[in-house]
Amino acid sequence: MAKIDSEIKTGFVNEQHRFVTNLVFTANWVQNMFTEDLKPFGISQQQYNILRILKGSGDWMAMSDIKDGLLEKAPNATRLADKLISKDLIRRKGSDVDRRVVYVKITKKGTDLMDEINQQESTIQRALQNNISAKEARLVSDILDQFRE
């Protein structure tokens, strides 16, 4: 990928403006690469995110807790879960105490899919391994944390 100046062919008010523009541009680039990497597996980024949370938990989780853990706060988490249920990647059950609470858990098929996805070297992983050292990754991560403060 070329420098941001040549990618979007525009001037910047200052370096902070350049930084934010580059951040948004790069975030979109990463999202697009991630979408392409997931296409062969037939799931979206949001569905992957739900599976990631459930695989990490290893147990039943309330949908409200899953929503809290999503990288992208999606109001349509129930619809996303329904799609994963239809693919037999997760299971759902209601609460015995509160009928409004719904629990979901990853299935063996869902765990196997996550293992398969995680074993594949993604475009993003290759870009990181080829272009960014661990020290540089930590520095940028620290800067992003500082930016959100």
C-alpha cells in the first residue's frame, strides 16, 4: 500500500488531520481484507466476532454479554445469532428464570470452523508479518489507546 498522501490525493490541514485520515483509510482497508478472507467460510465479520467470543468463553453466554463484547456494537446481534444457528454453528436456549434472557453456545461445528479460519494465514497477518515489527505494532497500539483517552 502506498503512502496516504498518494492514496487519496489530497492535502491535509496538519499532521493530526493526516493521522485521522490515515487511520480511517487503513481501518477500512483492514475491514475489506478481513471480509475477503472470511468469504470462503461463508460468514461475515460480525458473525466471526460472535463465534470468537463464544469460543473464548467455551460455555453458554447471555446475548446481552455477547453484545457487550462485540468489536462493532451491532444492534442486530440477535439476527446475526439466528444466522449462525441456521448454519449449526451455535445453539440457543432460554433462561429458566427470565424469559427475556437468551443464552447461546458455540457448537462443535462452530469450533471447527473457527479453528480452520484461525489456521489460515490471512492477508492481514501477511501484511503485519512482512511490514510491522512487534515493537512497531506495540507503539501504534499504544498511540491508538492514547488517542481514545
